[in-house]
Amino acid sequence: MGFDWVSRKPAEGIATLYESNITLNKSASAHFEKAYSVLLGLDRDQKRIAIKPITKQEYERGAIPEEKRHKITVRPSYARVCNKKFIREVSEIANIDLNDNNAVKFKTLWSAADHALIVDLNEIKGELK
């Protein structure tokens, strides 16, 4: 019987929804290392969020209207997108309570077709209280 050596980096991308932001773990945030800002999308029927990176070139060209661009903060171990209004709408659709410092974790998956990180609101990975 041999050992299976475990990586420090989680293999699975996780998005944690808080009352005011979405925080992505290291695996999920890897897709945004060169992002200048992001687009946020919401699929109400399938209960999914899409987070699509916008490059500096796309930003500077003005191809995407300013009101649709959202700031992303990327750090070595996580990334964060803040938008309280969007999160409020997501919490209603997903029927989750994010008040009183509650947080809920969801599985993420990179969609090459959409060039976006998909947060599946049907796959709760855990809750923080």
C-alpha cells in the first residue's frame, strides 16, 4: 500500500457568497489572474452565476459598457467581487439566507464555451455561520 500525496492547492473551485460579495478560492480565482474587471451574469432558470473576466485591452477599448463592469480584487489565495444588489438578487433566487454574517459555499466550474466561471447555485458545498 502506497501513499497518495496531497496537494496544498484545492482541486475544486469554490465560490463563497456573503451578504456583500462573492469570494473565490485559489483554484477558482486562477482564471482571473489577468482580469482587469469582470462581467456578472445570472441564469435564473438554471440557478447559476457566470463570472467572466475582462482583459485590460477589452476594458480600454470600451467594448463593454461601464455599468456592466465589476471590479475584481485578486490576491495570491483568493479573488473577490463585491456587489450587494446582485448578491441580494442571487440569495432570493437560490433561497439562501446571507444575513447576520451567514455565508454559503458553492461548487464552481470553468466553462470554456462561455469563457466564464460558472457558480452552480444548486450545489451547496457548505454553510458558514
